[in-house]
Amino acid sequence: MVRIPRWLALAMFVCACGASSETTTTTVGSEAAAPAVVVGALEYRFVPEILSIGLPAVVELRNDGGLEHSWTVLAEPVNEETEIGSATVLAEARVEVGQSASVDISDLEPGTYQVVCAIPSHFSLGMVGELRVRGG
């Protein structure tokens, strides 16, 4: 019998949820090594939209869409796309179609952060999420 690591099973579950139009929340507990958590980028949403994670952690952004996307964690929430350029970026991954990139978020403080796609017009089209960070 083949055993699938818990993080891989979670990543497979997150990927399978990509077809749903509902908001999905994924939770990962703290462990000694930084687990990789997969976030999918589609037009114009993140899957999961809300990510609750313990530290240390690495987020892998996988672009399952047809356009370039980013997963950009902001220090303070923004209300309009024009504010993204002047916002403080705490962590970011940018990916081309069919690619993936990882970003270590282990240095973030516990709290709730707004996540946006910083590609022009994607924020305005609703590509906004939330990152909830628990202490390690």
C-alpha cells in the first residue's frame, strides 16, 4: 500500500476544488519543516480564496489559468487597483501560464493579510484573497 504524505493529499484536494465557484478555506498546521501549500491561480480568482496557515510555511502558486498571475501579500489592505503600486508588498510569487513559483511566508507576523493579483486589471476583476497566519 502506498502512503501519500499529508501535504500532498492536501495539495491534491486543493487542486480538485478548483472547479468550484464557492470560496474554499485550507488550513495547514505548524510543523518543523516548512510545508508547501499550493494555491491555484485562475481567471480571476485564487483557489483557495482564503488560506489559513501556521508558520513556518511556503506557498506555491500554480498558474492554472490562461494569463500571467501573481499572489501578492500586502501589509495593509487596498480598496482600489491604483493603490497596489504604493502598497507595501510582504511576499509575492508571479507565474506565467502553466508555471509555478514558491514564496516563503515564514517571516510574516500572525494576523490577517489581503492577497491580490498585482497584474493590471486582475484586482478590479475580483482576484483578491485572504491569508490568515497563525503563530508557530
